[in-house]
Amino acid sequence: MAAMNPILRLRRAFRSMGAEPEQADEVADAIDDHAYGRRESDMRYAQLMAEYRRDMERLRNEFLLGVLIIVGIAVAILALVN
């Protein structure tokens, strides 16, 4: 039973919930057609991590720019006061 094909288990589950056999077959086939494999999942994960790294780099640059601006303003104020 544990080695049963996941699509067959889906069909059986949909039928047990009261779906007609044709509806259960249609839904199981649609899920099977749109399911991602390991390769696609790994590629999507790599893409998400690359986007994350770019976003973190952008945030770091913005933070450093903000710090430099604040320090520059503080130095200018101290220069005017003295």
C-alpha cells in the first residue's frame, strides 16, 4: 500500500471524498501535469536564493550609504560649530 503510485492514491482519495471517477481522474491528471520534479524545485530554490542575495546586497549598500550620509552631516555640523 505504501508503494502505491501517488497519482493512484490521489484518485482514490478524491473518490473517497465523493467525487465522480471522471472528476477524480481529471484532478489527479491535472496535478500530475503541473507537479514539479526535483530538478525544477532545485532550480527554483537556486533562483530564489540568488534573488535573496541581490536584495541583501542592495539593503547593505543602502544602509552603508545612509551611515555615510549621517556621518558626513555630523562632521559638517561639528565643523560649523568649531
